[in-house]
Amino acid sequence: MGGKTGFSLLCLLGPFFALWALFWLVPLGMGVDLSLQSPDFRPVHREAVLPEDSAPSSSLTFLDWRNPQEEVEVVAPRYVGLENFERAIADSKFHKALSNTLIYVFGSIFVILPLAFALAVNLHALARIPRGVLVFLLMIPGLALPGVLSTLFYLFFHGRTGALNQYLVIPLGFDPVNWMMDPAFIMPSLIIQAVWRWTGLVTLFFLCGLEAIPRWQFEVARIEGVGPWMRMRSILFPGVRHLAVFAAVFLVVDGFAAFSGAYNLLGGSGGILDSGLLLVTYVYQVAFPGGSGRFDFPGAAAMSLLVAPVTAFLLFLLLQARKTFFPR
């Protein structure tokens, strides 16, 4: 009986773990291996050392195939240990990208969660048909492609003729804001973009949590004459607090992985004075000539691996805060 159970579990879980190893463990191992190599290493491939009319020897690898008639010096892979990690930690631009990403993540969380909760509470009080229509409209930015949203947002922030200046800033009597060229407004622009994209999705999370609250709690509150503030504090917020933690974890992971929005708005440069330089954008700059002037894949791999413990530490703090502020 135990053998049949073990075989059944293997059949059920085996494909999952096989795909997990193939698409997660293998790339991770290759990334770790790459981060330990020298950025100056250039492997010699067979096309560079082997004539078209010659056949390779079966005892040679693709790195050391060579023309038997010509002696070619082949550079073996050279590992430099933790040197790439040390360069990344000492890189002031990496520090700037990390601080910008932290500001972006916390700014998004502190705006999206309260706004989404307020929207969910108000939508919960509506009838089902208008509620469904409004939820769908709020969900559209989260369902659209990031590149499309970023292009629309570029038109929204584009100089004096942008929609935000034309329909809000100038009518209120203020001078138009050059959102994408003023270092003071680049990061708020990125945060507003994240708020526009994810508020609808988080609102749906909270709305589902509110729908799961037993009806009798609202009936008791109505009979007891509980006011709106006490009703929110004792019924509504406790009903969605665990969803708030889930949404915060989602926003942290998305914030550290954000690339397309900042790239479409700032062209991968990070903006004036690197005010909008995020971690993934800087990793892209290091990996490709647009940033460092050479293909520094080992350095980019080291920076990517350094982001993982930072993200894990933030998630650990978030989960610890949940135990402190939202005890069972």
C-alpha cells in the first residue's frame, strides 16, 4: 500500500519538480557559474578556429576545436571567485539603483494598499452590476501589456503637451511640470505608473476578501448600531488583513523585477542624474553595451544574485511585521 502511495505521489509531483529543476535550478546554477567568471574571458568557438572544409576531432570540445595545420592559442575559462560581487558592492551606481528600487517599492506599497482598500470598501457597498463594471475598468491597466501602458504613460507625462499638464496642472494655475526631465518628479512618475497599473488588481483581492466575510457580522454590527469607523476597524479590515500581506509581497517582488515601465519612460538610461534608475535597468546596462560599453555578463549576473538576499530580507521583515501587527 505504501509503495502504491509513493508511486502515485511520484507521478503527481515528478513532472512539477522536473520542470522546476529545468526552468529554475538549471538557470540559477548557470547564473552562479557565470557570476564567478572573469568579464574579460572570451571563449574560442569552433567557427573562429576551424576552416569550413575541415572536420573536427571527436576528442575535442566546442571550445578547443582547432585547425590541425595551424596552432591556435585557446584561452581556458578563468574564474575570479567573488571578484564580480566585490565590484558590484563597491559600485556607487549599483547603490543608487538599489536605493531607487527601495523607494519605488515602498512608495508603491504605501499608496496602492490604502487606495485599493478604500476602493474595495466603496465597491462592496454597490449593487453587483455596477460593481462588476467598475472592477473591470479598474482591472484594465493590470491586464494590458506593460509596454502599451508605458507608452500611454509617456504620452501622459510628455512635457507641456502631456495630458497631466494639460488637464490638471495648467488648469489649476500651476506651471507645467517636465515630469521626465526633472529629477524631483521622475521617481514619483514611476510610482504613479505602478499605482495606475496595480491598484485595480489589489482592489479585486480586497473585494474578494470582503465578500468572504460572513453576513452575520454585518447584521450584528447593524443591530448594535456600530458606526462606520468601528465597522471598518472590527469587521472590514480584519477580513482582508492577510490579503494585504499577500498584496504587499506581490508588490515587493514586482517592484524588484520592474523593467519595462521604466525602460519605456526613460529609455533604459535611468533619467537625469539616474533619478529613475532601477536595479533591473542597471543590470541591463551592465550586461549590454548601452550601459558599460561592453558585454559584462558576469558582473550583471553577480548584481542579479545580490538582489535575491535583499528581496528575501524585505519579505522576511514583511512577514515578521504581519505576526506583530496582525496576530492570529
